[in-house]
Amino acid sequence: MRNALKNLFHDEQGGEVLEYALIAGLIIVGAIAVISTVGDKVVARWTSMNSSL
């Protein structure tokens, strides 16, 4: 039992998955921020064009 716990604490295999998940999360948060900023401008332009017709 002691060896199993020792091996569990020294296992570093899941570290890479965690790093990739953090990077993917940062990319998603950045994409949401950009889309929300650009989305407001697109809606304003669409409304302006719609009212001019």
C-alpha cells in the first residue's frame, strides 16, 4: 500500500494534460473576449445599415 501511494505521488504523467488544458482555457477566454468586442461593433454596423435602408 505504501509503495502504491509513493508511486502515485511521483507519477508526472498527468502534468502535460493539465498544461494543455490551461493553454486551451486561455485561448478560449481570449477568443470570447475578442468575439464579444468585435460582435458589438458588427451589431452596431448591421443596425446602421438596416436603418439606412
